[in-house]
Amino acid sequence: VMFITDTEWRIEYANPAFERVTGYAAAEAIGETPRMLRSETQGDAFYEQMWETLGAGETWEATLTNRTKTGERYRCKQRVVPITTDQGHVTHFAAIETDITEQQLIDQILGVLNRILRHNVRTSVNVIEGFTDLLESGVDEAERSAAIRAIRERATALSDISERTATLRNLLGGETEPSPLGMAEITRLVDDYRAGYDD
């Protein structure tokens, strides 16, 4: 999501991702302030710090909760960059948001899975230790065979847990940060889109 405001915080530009995520058409947003996205989750002190940082001409970054047109909340990482003239006068602010709602859900799922898997690993290790102690105490052949079978089953279960954990991490915990683009590539993309979409 990206939008650009003037120094009075009136939105002058909103990209298609802004429309998709917030539910507001760009035409609805232009002329309004980002306050239209405010969820009231952050207090006044949060915004005072933001104004202070931006007023000093510095980039501001934070994780916050915003609200869509329908009232649904979403978490995002927001970075606001002052755009200045060569003389250092701020003319606009560019805000870039990365929606992290899905990442938070993934983190919660991974946390639950981690607890379940740790429990299963502890259970398997306890069973293996118990049967190992039994074997060391000297048992008859039938008990020995049963103990070895149980140890092998638990060892296989531990191996499966390891493989499943790796698979789940790959599925749920994939790369979430976009790869940086070089200036030449950005310029080429802008030129390509400008040629295809004059407006």
C-alpha cells in the first residue's frame, strides 16, 4: 500500500493496493487525510511522536492497526518518508504500508504447532528412555523384543515430526519481506507502466 500526501496530510495519490486493502477508491481518498484509516487503537502519544519525527524531516516507521472502509482492522508496518526539495523543504509525505495481519496469523499457528510438536517430542523421548531403562534392567526375550519395537516406532515418529516441522515452516513461514529493487529497475518499471497506462 502506498499513498502520498501534501504537508497538510491531504492525500494526493493512492495506489491500487491502497484501494484493495482499505476498500476506499483512490477518488474517495484524495483530499482526505490518513485519519480515515485510524482505528483508535493507537493513542495520541503515538501520533505525537510521529509528527515530531516527521517534523524534524526524519523517516518514521512503526507497526500499527488501521481500519478499512468496512470497519475491519488490519495490522501493518508503516514507513513515512518526507519528500523534500533540494533546499531541504518538505513538500510531501510518502507512506508505504506492509500488511502483516496474515504474518501474525502464521506466527500464531506456528506457535501452537511448536507447542504441540514439542509435547510430542518430549513424549517420544520419555518412552524411549523408559524402554531403554527396561532393557538395561535385564528382561526376557519377549519384553526385550517389545521394547526394541517401541523404541524404533518412537524414533520413526521423531523423524516424521522433524520432516513435518520443516514442511510446515516452508509452507507457513515463507519469505515475507519483499526483495529490494535497484533504482535502475524501479525506473524501468515506472517507464513501462507509464507507457502502458498514461493516466
